[in-house]
Amino acid sequence: MLGWRRVGFTLIVSAVLGILVSLHVGFPVVLETALLGILGMLFFGLFEQWPKRLPAWLARWVLQVLGVALAMPLGTLVLDTVANGPGGVSLGQLQEFGLLVAPWIALAVLVRQKDALARHQALAFDLERSDLERQALDARLHLLQAQVAPHFLFNTLANVQALVDAGSPRASDVLQSLTAYLRAAVPRLHEPATTLGQELQLVEAYLDLMHLRMPDRLRYSVAVDGPASLTQRCPPMTLLTLVENAVRHGIDPSEEGGQIDIEVERRNGRCVVRVRDTGAGLGNSADGLGTGLSTLRERLQLTFGGDAQLRVTEQRPRGVCAEVDLPG
């Protein structure tokens, strides 16, 4: 009711009106208009809070305007009684001016209050909607990351099972490498983001594991253009998904095996991750590219919006190139 902004506004408007009335009546009434303005403000604030409940047919803004209109004759009556002492002057014209102007000022204030409240509510709704959208995106991203974990684990365990079924003497070494790898990899599956440096550590451990399984059919190389690229943020399992996809759908279906080349470079302020293989290729892969890349594409969309891209192209004479373009 007595906020400094409201009091300041009331005094300024009252002073301006007091000067105008003084010019009209021929004597100064600035103090009187200021007192009337404060009284009107008090009535305006009183009926803003009291009574707490109103009949359904009575709007609060109507009560506030009527309160301001009532404050003018009451205040003028008191001031007129004091002014009409010995040598006093009549303030009747001030009462008429107050009745004419004060309710309109109250209405203007109410309109501004309603407009400010509407903007505040709209902003609150926008913030709430943005928060709900962010929560939905986070939930979707966590769901996709949860899908990556069993997808990768089942594929790797199937590789170990194949060695065990074949009676390979390397099965024990592969299982030991797999256990060490999973001990380091699984905790990172549920992190919201990781770096390419961490991803490369996992990928090299994974490729060492796959090389134990097929030493004569899998070759690989890793090239990083600088230390800055290793700090690039990305969704967990981004690089591993590309490499695991190249092994499963490129090298495995090919009788001769093939080469996997991993390249990380910065270009025009962006980071490009490229995985090439000389495996079976898009046309010769038995079951296409699988769900790994489609899930990765959706995770990139949820993390970076439209600012990250996943491109898959066929190489000549054989093989596939998968490239992720990330904002730097």
C-alpha cells in the first residue's frame, strides 16, 4: 500500500495537478492536492486488500475506483473546513477537479497493473513451459543413453560367446580384457556428457578387445590433430557407437576383414569426428547400419539441436565413412 514507487508516483502527479489547479483558481493549492493524492492512494490501497472476499457481482477494481472517488469529497471537506477559518479560501473547485480527475487516474493505474500482471504471468508460463520441455528432453536423452548400454554390451558379449563356442584359446584373454573395459566404461554410460579424449580411451580399449577376437581381420589407426580436440564435449558413447557400428556392420560381414581409421580434426571453429572402414559397405551389410547410428543421431539432436550433424556415406571401392560434425 505504501510502496515507495506508488508514493512517488502519487506525489508527482499530485504536484503537477496542483500547479494546474493553482493557475486556474489563482492561489497555490499544491499542498492540498498532495494531501488529497495521498488520501486517494490510501483508499486505493485499502480496497485493494480489504475486504478479502467480495460478492460475485462486485469487481474489486470497481470498489477501488469508488474508494478514490469517495476520498476526494471527504478530503476536500476536511481541507475546506481548515481553509475556511479566518481569512481562508474555499476549495470547492478543488473538489470538483478531484472528482473529475482522480477516478480516471485510478483506472489508468489499474489498467497498468493488469497489463503488468498479464506480462508476468505470460513470462512465468513461458519459463514453466521451457522447464518442462527441458525436463522432457533430458528424460528422452537418458532413455536413449540407457538403450545404448544394453545394445553395446549384448553385442560384445555375443563376440565373447562366439570365441567360447569355438573353443578359442583367446577366449580367456578376451573375457579378461572385456571385464577391464566394462569396469571403466559402464560408469560413463549414465553421464550427461563426456569428452572425445575419454571416448578415444574407450574406443582404443574396445578395438584392442576386437583385435583379440579377429587378429588377422581387423586393423585400425587413430589420428587426432591436436590436444584441443580431446577436450571437445559430446554425448557419451558417440565415438564408440561409430566404431562399434563399423566393426559390426563393416568388418564382421566381410570375409577379408578391413581397416578402421579414426580421425578427429578441428575445422572452421567446429570439431569433426570421422570413422572410415574398408568393410562390407552399405549394400553388402546383412542388416543395414542397425539402430546404433539412428539412436546417436537422435541423441545429437537432443543435445545440440540442429547444430550437430551425423553423415554416413559409402566409400569406393568398398566401405563406409561415418562423420559427426560438432559445434566447437
